[in-house]
Amino acid sequence: MDNPCDLVIDALFGFGFSGEPKSPYKELISWMKSCGKPIVSVDVPSGWPVDGAPSADHIKPEMLVSLSAPVHLLVKIALTGI
């Protein structure tokens, strides 16, 4: 797939996500990670549960835009650098 965009907006899940991403989301996450474009996640990066460890396929965004994400998750992301 060609990548004519400058960045990718990651808004697949909300902050209620838990468990491992399944198809077709797992493939979308894989594409986002491999497309070579900066990723901007909304509220919670895909693959991150609000109160647990990220899945193996989690997104590592260059920027996180928080509309309603719980503050403790944002602090955890910032401190762990995962």
C-alpha cells in the first residue's frame, strides 16, 4: 500500500480496550507500525489497556492527544517510555 500521508492517526480503540488486538485490528496496528510515518494516538495508543501492560503489538506514538484518557495511563506511558 502506498503511503501518501505525512502521519498516521491512531484512533482504533477507546480507553475501554483490554486484551490482545484481534483481526482486522492486529493487521492495522502492524501496518501503522511498519509504514514509516509518525503516529499520533488519540487518548490511548492502540494495544494499550488503561490499567495493565501493553500487548506485544502495541503502538508507540510520537504524540498522544488526550481527549478523555485517564491521567494515570498518561503518566505510566511517559515514565516507562514503552
